[in-house]
Amino acid sequence: MSAQPNLVPPSAVLAAYGLAAGSLERATSGLINPTWYARTQRGADVVLQRLNPIFSAEVNIDIAAVTEHLVKKGVLTPRLVPTANGSLWLEHEGVVWRVLTRIDGVCRDALESPQQARAAGRIVAEFHRAVGDFRHEFRHRRVGVHDTPRHLRALRAALVEHRSHRYYDAIAPLAERVLEAAAELPPLPATPERVVHGDPKISNLLFAADADRALCLIDLDTLSRMPIALELGDAIRSWCNPATEDAASARFVRPFFDAAIAGYAEAAHGFLTTAESGAIPRGALTITVELAARFCADALRESYFGWSPQRYESASAHNQARVRGQLKLAEGIRAQLPALEELTARAFAKP
């Protein structure tokens, strides 16, 4: 995906949802679905989104089903607001729009304290427990999203296909480092697939504005089934880096890991098998290297990941920075892997 254009919601969309045009405020976070805060003509605060084409419109059927399930379990969640004619989404001029209830809270691009990490662990564990018995055939499928060998093959193919790329000489050494790190990854045990959020990065958690308390998970387009170690591995690589994923200062912060694991283990005690919980640190290392591979491939292809034109001159430049950040993070995880596994075992063994 290229950088998002400066979009304006059409009046037909506002009318279909009864939104007050003067209430629109563009949200600054997120690079996937362009988002606005809005208010209905009846005074309700809501969230308006233009769905990115990488998601099918039917993903909203999945969201409606899982949020109904979460509400029945007493778990806070944003919910779809139907159009005036009762539809879950609106398709206008080939673009899919939707509206969700707005929960009062703040999104964070990075954690600031172990207390926030502990709260993040707890809320994700509560989400996992709540959807543990969710039975649903997902309409939108994310096939191979964490198929690490597939992403490594894609990187190798990109190196062959894009030798004429203007930044090839800078990207090739990064790719070599990624492939070397991948070759040293310890194997993950075979564990069952569970219903998961699918993208539990820190910006997809909503926090209370006045406390280090996590409220809920948002952006449910990525719901899927996968081993829990990959879901939590993705969370850990995001939560335990107090810098953004593209920052030169990216690093793995051990106190954040300890707190996140403690928070998750407390809320999910008895939910995971020993093999599942024990694989979490390796999952974090695997996903970090996998994401470095994906960023590196897109530094050559410039066709998938969103990027910030305010900070970088191209998608390639932004993704190169992301590769370097993820490699630094992976080095930090690998250096402490035995200690992380020991801490995890202790946390999940507590009565």
C-alpha cells in the first residue's frame, strides 16, 4: 500500500449513517483503514472508517459475530453501527465504509511503563479466554499470514526480481542479515490453533485516558486462527520496544516483557498448555525476524506496507528503517532467550 491520500467521506456515506458533517475529525493513528471520529445527528460519538481493499467487505460479518460473542461474555468491545437500512456496511462507488461505536480511551504507539505492559497482557488474555469457545467460519481469511518460510521465500524472490531497484545495494546487505537470523531460529513446537486477534500490536489496544488500564482490543479485521505463540509473539515484539518499529533506537526492554507475561499469565491461568506458554519467547523471536523479512521484501517491491511521507521520501526508505529496527529487536530477544523462557515457565507455573 502506498501512503494514504487526503480522503473526504462522501455526503452519501454521512447520510446513510446519519452523521453530522461538521463533527468529522480525522484520526492520526493507523496506516490501514482511514478513520474519522464523528457524531451522529442524535449525539452519539462514533468511528467512521473507509475499509482498505486488502479486506473483503464480508470481514464485517466476522466482526459482528465476534463482538456479539464478546458482549455476551461481558468483554468491552466496539460494535458495528448499521446504516439506516440495517446494513453492516455501505458500499459507495466501489468503496466500503462502516461505522463503529466509539469507546472513550487512547491509543498508544509505544508502551511507557511495565504497568502498561502488564495491563496489555491482561486484556489480551481476557480476549483470548472470551473467544476460546467462539465457533464461527470466518468469511475473510488471512492465509499464511505467519507462514515464516513463505515470507522468507518471498524475500529471496524479491532480491532476484528487483536487482535494478534504486536502493538494491543498500537493501541486499539488510536481506542477508535477515536470512542469517532466520537460519538460526529455534523451532517452534506443534500446538493447536486458537481464535486470535491476529494483529495485537500496541496501537490496537485501547487504554483508559487517565490510568495505565487497558480497556479493549480494537481493529478486529485481522481475526483468525493460529498458534497462540505467534499471536503473543507479535504482541511481545511490539509491546517490548518503547520506540516505534522504524526507530533507530528500537530495542527489547526486559521489564516490559516480564510485566506483560505476568499480566497475561494471571488472567489466562489454566487456559494455555505448557507447550503453548513455553513457546511464547520463541514466537516473539520468530515473528520479529519474519516481520523484518516482510519489510525487507517490500523495501524492494514498495507495494504493501503503508508508509509516512512526512518522515521518509519513499516506501522503500521507510521499510529499510523498519528492517533495521526489527533486526535490533531480534538481537535483543535472542541474547536473552533462555532467561525469557525461564521467566515464562515460572509465570505460568504459579497457582
